[in-house]
Amino acid sequence: MKFPIGYVDVRVFAHATEDVDKVLGAIRNVLPPELHETVIFKKKNLAGHYGNPIVLFEARIKDKIMAQTVFEKLSSGLSTLDKEILSGEIDQRFERGNLYLRVDKQSAYLGEFKLSSADPIHFRIHFKRHGKEEVLEICRKFGLLP
């Protein structure tokens, strides 16, 4: 089990009412410091339901060591309560070798990690081993699950 993570996708929306630099700052707080300069986010301009401007930032971290570092930081940053919640919701968050996490954008900006479904930073962690039990074992080993 040297590098069980295949890649990590990161996505976040910056709404018209938000400061784009603060949204990017929230992402930087979630990513390990050594990745701040190496992870390049694609920027896509979108329009909301009422035509309001929305910016989507996306990145795929394919380097195995970098992807694992992101996973480890997420694992160490979440509270025990969030890990318990994640454990209870694992069936809704795991599909075809992918684990989906949503981290609160506002908390991330303040340097804290909290699970949230309201305007979050989206993470898709793709595991090389697709079996649910294998992925759960990896998540426990790295401390993401209790």
C-alpha cells in the first residue's frame, strides 16, 4: 500500500459576493504549504440562475506523493466528530473508487477543517483500489475514519 491515492480533484465556486483571493486563500489553507505554488487551478467563468457571475476553480493533483499529502492533511485536519459523521455517511460519499468530501469554505479560510454541504470546497479522492472495504481500511490507516 505505498501510494493508494491515484489523484485528488479540488473544486470550488467563487460567487459574485465573494472575494476571489479569499476563496483561493481558503483552498491554500486546506492544501499542504509545499503545494501552494505547484497546484494550478483552471478558472472557468459561469453564470448563476439569475445571471450572476460565478467563477469555478478546479485542479487535479495527479502526482502520487502530492495527492497523498493532501489526503493526509485532510485526515489530520478534521475533528473527531466530523470523522464520526463521515464514517456514518460513507455509503453516500463513496462511489466507484472515489471518496467525496466537502469542506466548509469559510472555516477553511480561517484555517479550520469542517465538513459541510453548504457552499463548500469539493474534494474527490480517487483510490487505486476500488473495493469499499480496501478504501475504508486505507482511510482508517491514515486517520480519516475512526
